[in-house]
Amino acid sequence: MQLLRTAFVLLIVASALPLGGCGFRPLYGDRGTESTVNKLADVDVSAPENEIGRLLKYGLLDRITETGYAPANATYKVVLSPTAYTEDVAVQQNAAVTRANFVLVVPFTLVGADGKTLFRSVARSRSSSNRVESEFANLTAAKDAHKRTAEAVADDIKLQLSVFFDRQTSTASAQ
């Protein structure tokens, strides 16, 4: 059993060795002041003042900053323009809806301190919820679907911004 464990560890180490030669580096690795984490922490978020906008804004701030608050003098600003809709998925013969999808599409723009657009993209997600006879259960399920969808979109936006900042840092260090 010990021999098997040792062989497994050696296999893992041996498979990781080629990664060093190919230029692989962690996306959120520490590279001093130019790290992706530091640049993400210097982003403010602008979103509509409605339920979805607040879920997106504060969900994204929680993911990109240590405190969950917008930086005082942010170098960057990401502007979110969410569009949300609900689509009926399962409809019975008597026209009763038993399942619905909540879809969230969020075009976003990263703007520099000078107002220049640096990056533009779209994040999207969908969540399903069951529809039942209880209106309270339907409202709770819909609210939960909104929250789950906004969290997934915030994760996607963070990832896209991280890749942008990482490529920007890599390009700058290569020159």
C-alpha cells in the first residue's frame, strides 16, 4: 500500500514537471504590483439600481476585492448592462407552467481612469426553478434562481477580467 502511494505521488510530480517548461503560470499568482489580484482590487462596479443590478454589483465586488467594497480611487470601472427574462419550460396541457428558466445576459465594459474602453464582453447564465401551487414557494424559488444566476455571472465576469488583466500584464512584461 505504501509503495502504491509513493508511486502515485511520483506520478503526480512527474506529470507536473513539463508545465514549468511550457510557460504555465497561475492566473492569480503573485507578480508584485502588476498581479491580476491587485488589478482586480482596483476595479469599481457600476450597475443599475434594481434587484439584479445590486446582486451583480455586490456579488462581483465580493469576488474581486478583499473587503467587498469598491476602492476609493479606482483605476478601472466595469459598467454592467444586465438584461433578464423568464422563459416557461414545462407547460402542461391545461397551460399551467411547472418549470421556468431565469436567463441573465450581461454585456459589460471595462473602462480606464481616462474613460477609454479597455475591454468589452458578455457574460450569461440561466437557472431553473419549479413552479407549484404555492405563490410563496414560487416567489422564493424565483428569488433563489435570480441569486444563483447573478452569482454565476459574477464568477464569469471575474474570470474574463482576470484573463484580460493577465494578458495585459504578460504583454507589458514581454516588451
